[in-house]
Amino acid sequence: MNEYLDKALDVGIDVGKMIVGALLLWIIGRMVIRMVTRIVNGMLKERLDSTVARYLGSALDILLNILLFIAVLSVFGVETTTFAGLLAAGGVAIGMAWSGLLGNFAAGVFLLVLRPFKVGDFVTIGGQTGTVTDIGMFVTSIDTLDNVRVFIGNGQVLGGVIQNFSANPYRRVDLFAQLNHGDDANQAMEILREAIAKIPNVESKPAPDVFILEFNLAGPKLCVRPYTNNDHYWQVYFDTNAAIRTELGKAGFKIPEEHLVISQRPAA
């Protein structure tokens, strides 16, 4: 009995040492990882774009935690070669089950390489329109116009049409002005060109487009298209609408009305 107790005590001591060693390694390792990632993130933010820096920082943190986990297992006597084989087999199984997730990861890498947009750009991706707040490893988040945070899988982002409204220095605002039958279209176009040119943040080059677009039952329909930077799009949009109403009203243009002419022919 004493012999068994001595063996049990020796085993307990050995196991206790391994547990204490593993705990110390985990605690110290986590402290070192936090310190290293903090230093690396600071260096990356100084030299790289914030999106790329955040992406690389996340990948480094995951990699270091995996290495720490392997080191903790080695304290308990687990062979790293065996663990590598198990990890590879598990990776295949997880890859088959999480093919969509891994596809999002691969798409995230291509988004960072191709750079169709960056954080802060106003875009339409995955059928959603808003300002990009983050490009993550698996999802991209945007704030929509009604201030809702939307998360879109990177695979869906890269596999669909991407519209970047912030890529060019200016964009066109598409509006219309309906005239009545008998109104002087040339006078209306001249009035609108002068009024829109005075609106703040409207580009002078290219100059605003004001032309006859079509004719309908109410009369001539004008296209009114000022150009502005995306940051001022809605301000120019609403100011232009107000200018159309105010300036044409001052000039005495009538409210458009649809007109129909009905002709009756006598029977033969």
C-alpha cells in the first residue's frame, strides 16, 4: 500500500508541476502576446494604411495564440508532430464544413490586395449602400444612410458589383425640373444655370448640366445636373431642389399641368 501511495504521490507531484508550468506559460505567454501585438500594431499604423494594419495585427494575434496553445500542450508531453497531424486533419474537416467562412477569408485578402475601397469610403457593396467602417478578415462593415451598422461577408462583397462613390474627386447629382406648356425653356435653363452655379460646393469644372431631357404631357422636362464632391452630395442635392422651386417661381413660371386634347369626329 505504501508503495502505491508513493507512486500516486510522485504522479500527483509531476502532474501538479505540469499544470503549474502550463498555467505560468499561458499567463506569461498572453502577456508577451499582448505586448508584442501592441508594439507591432503601433509600428504598422505608422507605416501602413489603417485597414491593412488592423488586418495584419489580427492575423498576428491569432498566429501567436496558436503557437502558445501548442507550447502549452508540449508541457503536458504532447508531441508537436502528432499535434501537427491532428491539426492538419482537423483543418481539412473544418475547411470542408466552413468552406464559406474560408472563402470570406480569402476574399478579405484579395480586398486588401486589390483595394477597391478603403475605410471611410462611401460605397455600394452586397446590395447595401453606406460608409465603410471596417474591412475585417471575414466580413466588411458599413454604416448605411439611416445609421445602421451592416456586416457583409467578404465573399459576397468581392463576388458582386462594387460601387465606390468616393474614388473620384466629384460625382453628378441627377435632378429634374418640369416646365409647363408655353414656358420659355431657354429662359428657364439660363436661370437655373446661374442659380446652381452660386450654390456652395458645386463644381465649376465641369459646369452644371441644364438641358431639355424630354417632352411629356405637362411640357418640357429639364435635366438639372450639378457636380460636387461626395462629401457634399446631399447638401447640393437639397439646395438644388430648393433653387429649382424658388428661382422658377420668382420668374413667374406656372405650375406644370398635364394637358389632353380630345377630338370627336362625326360619324360617316
